[in-house]
Amino acid sequence: MNGSKFKGIPSVAAAARHDPREAEVQRFVAVAPGKLTYPWQDSKIRSDLTVQLNVRQPEDLMVRVDWFCTQTGVTKRDFVEQALRSAISAELDKMGVPKD
């Protein structure tokens, strides 16, 4: 990624090209406890807008997902969304970052 798609949020990679110490500072600031906002808190981010996610997955995993969804009547989209929400929530908790 050449830069952040969110205005006002510096790109760590761009900063590192100029000064490696700057990248370290930016990484610290990005997860600082006193940070006021995170990208998902931007007022322009909509929870009703769906964005496509294309990722390659192992065949055996996807066969299990298909089987599970067929057996439970859960759509694959709903299943993947819930799994992603649970996983990112747990990771944000570990980092001490608010989810909302």
C-alpha cells in the first residue's frame, strides 16, 4: 500500500522510506492508548455498505465451510462475516484497541 486511504492517517511504509526511526514512531502512534479515532470510526464508513473480499483458501477448508453452511442453513456470507468479526474482535482486545 503506497499510502493510507484515510485522510490524516500517515502511511508507515511511506515514512519508513524517508527515515526508519519515523516508521517506528508512526507505529507507536498508530496503537497509542490516547488515540482519538481509528479508521473504522470515520463518519464516512458505512456498516450497510458491503465490500467484496476475494481471498484464496485451501480447498479442504472451503469444503468444510460449504458443508457446515448446508447443514445449518447459514449463508456462506453470514458465516464468513461472523467469523471475521469474532476474529478481529479478539485481536483488537489483545491489542487494547476499541472495536467501536
